[in-house]
Amino acid sequence: RPAGLAPLQAHSEQTYIMVKPDGVQRGLVGEIISRFEKKGFTLKGLQMCICDKAKAEEHYRDLEGKPFFPNLVDYICSGPVVCMVWEGTDVVKAGRNLIGVTNPTDAAPGTIRGDFGVEVGRNLVHGSDSVENGEREISLWFGGTDTVEWEPTMTPWIKELS
Ligand code: UDP
Ligand code: MG
């Protein structure tokens, strides 16, 4: 901790971020990780897998019944995905800001979807929409165990609060 700076209480939380199959195929894994790293968030879990249908349906269970649901499940299962846990101050909301709104057409330039996507059914990346859903998704994809407890030494230079 920098000299003379007292530790204060921060609102730290975790979110589940996943590079979808199109993001992996297009070689955007590094770019997406880099945006979260440069923003100042901390990577706490990372793994690659190919999602099966049951897991995709569970992940998106709130959207069951939507007309796009079958295509969404097929899309998520269509190739490898990169699963991540990111931690930091208000990371759920800030992570969604980095990602951009659902439809890449409407997503602002400077966001991941705004910079790299063109269609809603190929929008490159997932981010949890609430702390509660983040916890649910992290336990679904990481089984609550495969994350790492560590703290970067530069944290006090990114966060006033810790
Ligand atoms: N989706 C789609 N068509 C739609 C709405 C959503 O294909 O009209 C897909 C898209 O991949 C989106 C995912 O379903 O990312 C989940 O939808 P949600 O509304 O949760 O959007 P997100 O939270 O990913 O922005
Ligand atoms: Mg969502």
C-alpha cells in the first residue's frame, strides 16, 4: 500500500465473463481479456470448454421460451468458449459497460460488441447482468472451486478503496 494512504472499505464483487464461440474463432480472446485487464479488474478464474446443450439451457434459463432460444443454445455449443471470473469494484455493471449493449448495431464504439460485432446472434461475449446471476453462473461454470485467490500488487494504484 502506498505510504500514508489508509485502507478503506471497497465494494468488490465478481462477474462471469465468457468469450462466445464466435469470439474464440475470430481470435478475439486476447483482445477481450486485455480490455478487462487494462480497465483494472482482476482475473480470478479462466478455463476453456465446449458447452453441452444442458449447460447452455441452464445458463440461459431465464430466456427459455424466447423465439431465439434454440438458436442461442446451438450458438453457444457451436465451438470452444473461454470462461472467466473477473473481480473488482462494481465489476458486474462496469463489465457490461465494457461489453456494450446486446445488439452490436446499437453498441457504442469503444465497447467490445460495438467495435467487433454486427449481429445480435454473434455478439462475441457474455457478461452477468447482476451480482446474484454472476454467483449462479460462476458456480455453474466453475463449480465453485476452480478460481484462484490472489491480489495484484498494483491494486492500491487502481483502487482507492480495498
Ligand atoms: N439474443 C439473440 N437475439 C435476441 C436477443 C438475444 O440472439 O433478440 C442472444 C444474444 O447472443 C444475447 C443472448 O441471447 O447475448 C442473451 O440475451 P440477453 O438479453 O441476456 O443479452 P445480454 O445479457 O447477453 O446482453
Ligand atoms: Mg443476459
